Amino acid sequence: MKIVVLGGSPKGENGLTHLYVRFLRARFPPHAWSVQDVSATITSWEIDESNFSECIDAVRDADGILWAFPVYFYLVPGQYKRFIELIFERGLEDTFRGRYAAVLTTSIRFFDHTAHNYLHAICDDLGLRYCGFHSAAMDDLLRENERERLLDFGQNFLSALERQIPTARTYPALSERVFHYQPGPASERVDTQDKRLVIVTDLENEESTLGGMIRRFREAFSAAPEVVNLRAVDIAGGCVGCVQCGYDNICVYRDGFRAMFTGKLQTADIIVFAGSIRDRYLSSLWKIFFDRSFFNNHVPAFAGKQFGFILSGPFAQLANLRQIFQAYTEIQQANPAGYVTDEFGDSAKLDALLQNLAAEVVRLDTAGSIRTPTYLSIGGKKLFRDVVWGQFRHVFPADHRHYQRHGLYDFPQNNYGMRLMNGILYPFTRSRAMRMKTIDKLQELRKKQMLEIIGE
């Protein structure tokens, strides 16, 4: 069998993901493995199409495709995202159609599932026969039981190719509406109350529906918000995962990104992201924006701010993308003021939704409103806490200092009052009768405390 590995690490063969690929190649030598370092070379491939064509020829010649990449910011790296865009832009879907595919990722398993969901959907869109994923933690290769699971993944993938197993599509094709937005005049102007609003976008065409949505939204305010177009920002490249920023939150790139991020976005009260759906996400430029913001590491950069989202495309059909946005907002300790999309094809309704979003971002910011956290951020925070405290304290000392200062090392074993109470009550649980009485008493006490707060 011929397997082509589409390598997604910006470090190429020096990336950790490549070691997992090498392990599979070494354990399954009868098969012909071809590795294409996509993320590490995509910039040059856009200029020299001959190298890109060599990669596509390798795909055309392969029986199976292994998408192998590190998880960056809930998804694939921005460079990998650009490769996926080029496949569709250049009409190469038929090259992939009918082949078997699987996904191998490396990460700390923070939102690896959203990255898997995205790539699974892309496989479905390309007509690939999806055969599952393997999610490896950074040092799983050092553990015998995890090596066994990786071998099992490889064996199942190769077996699927050999037996030509039937597969079914999981993610339906996106249904996109052709709609030209004709914005109406703003009926009123929202008083910004001296709050600083910034719209971040990757807008290419001012006359597009997204361009019209941004104009109409700006007209809803007494003072038009500033627009930061990522296409006008000096961004030298995507994140390469060097983690040199882990010590002092300073990126190795010496371009205009950090100045834009700290000088315009972190000083704003309200931030609105405006973009168009591309390949079940936003553009690769947006992905590079989020990846490069990792110079803040695991410290919330936008705590207390209001977020708004203006989106062109079939957002309602992309539950995975909505979850990514929700998780991102919560992890940032910010508030999701609302989403506005153009997918319903009604200019008057879109005017009303944009006007309402303008009023909401100011109202919520004035009230200091931050939505209650869900599992997405609570689970993510605990994962970061444990990883930073444990194996990565020497990699992310800036995180460690922040976590110490803000009491984020809230391990349950440090709650001595709770430990004392459990030590006293635990022996009673050995008796069923006493266990029921203990539970009833605790619930009664908690209810009494709540009623006192209510005032009853």
C-alpha cells in the first residue's frame, strides 16, 4: 500500500508530530510511505506551483492519506489551513476522492476534538473515506501502553485500505445561499459612551456582503468603530510553535503583529470579529491571527471585554465552529455579546440584527456582563493548570508566574477545610442508613443557606 503523509507541523521533520509518523513507518515497513511537509513549505509552494504539484501527484498516486499535524488553537495550524484552501481554490477535489484517510494529531489534548471534527468534515467534503483519528499527547511515545494504541490505530487504518471497508459520510455538505446584501440607513445611533470599539476583519472586497455588513454596523454608532484589516497588518508568517514566547510573552517574529494586538485590541473595550466562512472555518489569515496570538500563552488576553461576531456564510450549519468561538470567548474570560450572519437572505432582518448587536455590545459592556462559564472553559482551565504546574513549568514560566499571582493553582487537595470535613464524614458512608442521613443533612443545610441568601 502507498501512504502519503500530509505533514502539518510548521517545523517540518523537526516537529514532534513527525516522530509519531516515523514510528508508524518503522513498525509497518512493507508499505510505501511518502511524507509531504505541507505546513513548513506552503509559502514557497504558493509561489512555485511545481512543488505543490509534486505533493498533489503524491496524493494521486497514494492508496491512503494520513493527515498528521499538531493542534494549534482549537484547529489545524494556519499554514495547514492554507493548504486545504488551495485544494478547493484550484479544483483538486477529484484528486482526493475515493481514497482512505485518517488523522493523527499531537497536543496536550486541549480541544483536539474540534480539530478532529474539522478535518473529518474536510475529508467528507473531499470525498475521502474517513477511517478515524489518533490523538497523541506530547510524550505518549515514551509510554508503552500509548505506543500500543498508536500501533492499533495504524493497523486499523492499513487494514481498512487492504479490506476496502465501506464508509459513510458524517458531515452533510454545506448549503450556501446566494445573497447580495443591500443595507438600509441606520434608524438611530448608539451612543458609544466613550468606549473604544474595534472591528477586526480580513475583508478583501469592500463591495461584498461582508463589506456591507461592516459598513452598516459602523453606521449604527455615534462614533464609527476603528477597523483593523488583517490584510494591512505586517504579519511575517504563521506561528511556528517554537514556544520562545513562553518565558516573557514576546514572539520571535519582529513584525507588526504584536504591536497591533497589544496596542489596538487589548486596549479596546469591545472587539468585533468580522469574517467569511471558508472551508468550515474562517480564512487561513484568520487562523494565523489566532495562532500568533499564542504569544500570550495560556494567559487570557481579553478578560472582561465584549466580543461580537459578524459572519458571512453558513454559520448555522457549523456547530463545531460555534463551539470553537464559544470556547475561545470563555477561555479569554470575555463575554459573547452575539452573532450576526447573512445566511438567511433578508436585508431588512440583517439591518435589524446588526443594529441590535451594536446596542448589545455597549449595553453589556456598561453593565460589566460576563456570561457564566461552562465545561468548555472550566475543563480547559484545569487542563492548563495541571500542565503548566507539571511538565511545562520550565517551558511556560510566564504562565507559571501568572498562575501563582492569580491563585489559579487551586488544586482540591489544597482545600484543607474540605479535606477535614470529608475526613469526618467519610466513615459514616460505610453504613447505608448513616449514609442516607448524612446526605439528607448536607442537602438540608445547603438549601437553608440558599434560602437565607434569597431572604426567605
